[in-house]
Amino acid sequence: MISLSRLLAVLGLLSTGAVAGLFYAYWCSVMIALDRLRPEAAIRTMQTINVAIINPLFFATFMGTLVLLPLAALTAWSSGASASAGWLAAAFVVYAAGTFGVTIALNVPLNDALERLKDASGDPAADWRAFVDPWNRWNAVRMWAGFAATALAAVALIADGRP
């Protein structure tokens, strides 16, 4: 039977991987496709995506990871798996700062600025460039941080010699 500590570590691994995978899909397909559209269409489509992603399934994974990883670390520590606990704590720090933090501090404000363009009649090509270049840069940071957190959570599952 799997222990609570191991179950939480597996769930933390899966949730970090899911979030990293979501941002990877943006990196290697969604943003490339949007960049091939006329700027007006790219802006409208990204505005639609930004509304659609605000849903319970996304939030359960995106924010749930902030609960799962430290809870997994605490239960690993309390069960004597101190190496696993350390790796899970590291995964939490990387995820919290590099994935969650970057999203909240940098990508979301860019999304909010893009949303405000609905009422503007400026230069869509310039507006799109002003949005997409920094958004893609920060998306890459949060994606790689998500993959790093996933790797750290994976190491936690084997760190104390328990397969």
C-alpha cells in the first residue's frame, strides 16, 4: 500500500508536470500559431484564451501544486524521508517563484494589458509585438521552472532509496 507521503509526492510530481506541460504547449504551438495570424486576430484569440483558462480545472492544478508540494515535503519529513522532503521543498520553491510567481507577477499583467486593448483603436501590429515578445520570454521562464520543479519532485520519489 502506498503511504500518504508517497501519494502526495506523486500528486505533486503530476501537478508540476501538468502545469509545465501547459506552458510548453504555449511555447511550441499556441504562440507560434497566434503569431501567424493577423495581429487583430491574434489579439482577439489570445484574449479569448485568457478568459477560457480561468476555470476550476486549471486553478485546481495551478494553485493546488502550491499546497501539494509543501504538504508532500512535510509528510515525507514526518515519516523519516528527510532527503525526499528536501527535494520536495526545493521543488516547491522553484515552482512557487519560477512558475507561479512569474505567472502572477509578469504574464498576468501582460494578459490584463492585452485585455484592455478591446477598447482601443491603436496599431494592432505594434500592440501585438509589445505583448507577445515579453510574454513569450516570461512563458519560457515559467515553463523551464515548471520542468525543473517536476524533475526535483521526481528525484524526491527515489531520494531515500524507496522506489
